Amino acid sequence: MSEKSIAKEIYKGTFWSILDNFVKQVFTFIVFIVLARLLAPEIIGLLAFAMLFVQVFRNVIFDSIATAIVRKSVPDKTDYNTGFVLCILISVPAFIILFLSSDLFETWTNSMGLSTVIKGTSFILLTAGLSRMHEAWLQHQMNFKSLAIRSSVATFFGGVLGIILAYKNFGIYSLVAQQVGTALLELILIWIVTPWKPKFEFSYQAFREIKSYGKHVALTGLTNFANQNSDSFFVTYYLGAAANGIYSTGKRIVSTLNTVISASLLRVSLPAFARIKDNTEELKNTFLQTTGITATLTAPLFAGLSILSKDITLLLLGDKWLESAYVMQIVTLTGFLFSIGYYNQSVMLVKNKPQWQTRLTILYALTNIAAFILFTKYGVIYTALAFSLRALLLYPLSVWCSLVLLKCSFKEYFRQLFPSLAATALMVILIYFLSLYISTLSLTIRLVILIFTGILSYLFFIYLFIPKSYKNKLKKVFARKKHD
């Protein structure tokens, strides 16, 4: 398949994958905003803590099985069936253990109500085990349209359920019902839209392949999970559920954007890169091109979110969540790094170097945990600073690994990032000084002015910095449209 065809599939798949995640995250975020205005921070903190247990199984165990299959050039039915059986064998005991141990976690953290929340969300493990291989099948077929439709429908009705229960004063159960209801409907729909139907067929050869490759992915997933979520654990342990509510809310918008954009890119780039993994030059060019385009989209987005974090928090959540704005302002840096860093992970996976990514994430996890132990006790701001600075200082190691595999230089890589970084820096400076000048205006009007100014100024600045070849292509496109 040609480089142009691969790029076309990536862009098409990215569109549907981003749409999938966008709709899901938008509805989830709407429900979250409603609940955040109705509930106290400690209640939000309880849910954030309880979901950690569900996420660790989904992101570590199920995804490692799926990734071991999706990364293959042509996986067969035996691979998918074996993966399906494995997911079932893991999800059932995982659900039972989590359900029965919920009281222990409540006692250990001294968080009243945590047991009930864990019991409710633990049912998601069963739906995840029954649906993960269907998702993997559609993912490898680049059929992200079906995934998007399924997710959109399920998230809509799950979100409606959560909002109705919130207005009927069901409190924390509103968000639990939204999570579980969405998961159940997603399970039903994925079985309907997926042509592949699983059988209880188990191949020891397929199992050995999944185990051999998946153990690296699982360890990577576990350490990635620790990198992205151990802060919430330590905040709850040292500072309590209320502080975790403040901290997790500050990360919420960044995490939502990161899920919409970055997770979508990983889902698309892994199977797309896998198809050209034997052609290093083609893979290198595709990697650089997609990294540059992603940075062009995400750098201004996360930078704008950082500088406008206080106004956004006041508008969406109200005064009681103002402390979350400072957390948001700091952790947005990691959102941008994650958005372009997922491509590094995909390169290492398709080049059969999952152990490289594993070693990196172990390093990240150890340094994160050490930083949180040292600084979390001083408050949520120090936790956010530790989280972001570690990501910034160690990110070049991930880039170096992918560049070695692609026989690419840092100069070529930075050349792809420079236009977006330079344009974003100028945009931020302009927005900052403009915000001082219009500080007396109403919150809504000020936000509208700053957002539109940011968009227009970034488009102007990025046009100044992009290579001449890109400018010529843009001129041809506009000339063709004008002629038509």
C-alpha cells in the first residue's frame, strides 16, 4: 500500500475515531458539569478514585490482549476467539474480587460511600470483557465509523439517564448509573454492528503469542496507568477525597481532550503503521507527517486551555471549583506531550520493541511515584507541578527511541514541531496581554473575544512559519475552490 493511501486511511480513521471519542467525552463531560454543580468535591473524588480500579483492568489487561492481536498484519479468527476467551476468563474473577473487596478499600481510605461506588462501577469489568475483542476486530479493519456510531448512541442514552437522575437528587448514583448504563448499551450495540461473531475456541499457540507480546504491553499499560493516575491515588491517601475531587476536576478537561484526540490517534496509528512497518523510509515519513499535523492541531488547543483555565472553570463549574483552575493550568502541558507521544509508542510496538516502551514507562512510573511521595503532602498544586515537570524532562527519551528505530534525526523531528510551537508561543503572548486589557468585561464576553482572537492569531502565525511547499499547496486548494 502506498504512503499516500496509508495517510488517507489514517486521516479517515482519525476523523471517525475522534468523532467517536468526541461525542462520548462531550456527553460524559456534560453530565460531569451537572453533577459538579450539584455535588460536593469529596463526592466527585470518590467516583474518581473508584474508577481507577475499573480503568486499570481495561487499560492494562484487556488492551494488552487486544493490542497483541491488532498489531499483527493479518490476525485470523483463532486469534480473536482466543483473545475473547481470555477476556472472559479475566473479567469474571476481576469483577468478583473488586466487588467483594470494596468494603476494605472504604475502610482503608476512611472514605464513607466508597464501597457502594466501587460495587456499582465493578459491573463495567464484565461488559468490557465481553466487548473488547469486537472493538479490536473493527479497529484492525479500520472500521471506526461503526465504533463511532455505537459509542455515540450509547453515550447519548447513558448521559440522558445520568442527567435525569441528577435532577432527581440521586447524587453520586447519577454518575455511576451513567457509567454503567453506557457500558451496557455499548456492549449490546457492539455485538450488533460487528460482523465477526466470537466462538469459544482456544488456541494454545495463539495464547502463547498473545502472552509473549502482551506481557510487555500489559506492563507498559500498567506503568502508563501509574503515570497518569497514581497522582489521584496519592492525593486521596495524603489529602482526602475532597482534595482528590479538586485535583481530578482540574485534570478533567485536559483528560477529556487527551482522550478525544490522543487515544483516537493511537487507535488509528497502530494498525496503519503496522501495514507499512517493513518499509522504514515510508514509516518514517508517515510518522513525521502525522506528528507535525497533530502538533499543529493540539499545541494551540492545550496552550489556549491553560491560559484561559480560570475563566473556563468559573463559567462551567462555579466559584467552589476555582482551585481546580490552577491544577488545569499546570497539567495542560502533559496533554500536548501525550498527543504527539502516542506516535512514539506506536512505532515501538510495530517495530516489535514493546520492551523499549515498557522500560520507559517503568522509569516514568518510578519517577512519578517518587515525586508524588515527596510533594503531594504539600497540596494539589505541588502534585500538578511534579506530574507535569516529570513528563517534560523525560519526554525526549521516548522520542529518541522512535527516531532510532526509524533512522531519523532530532533535527528532522523538531522541524516538524517548530511551526506549531512558534505560532502557539506568539498566540499565548497575544492572548495574555489582551486578557489584561479586557479584564473588566463580563466573563462570557471576555472568553468569546479571547477564543476568537486566539484562533485567528494562530492561523496567521502558523501560516508565517509553515514551509513554503505547504503554502503553495494551500494556495492551489483555495484557487481551485475559487475557480469551482
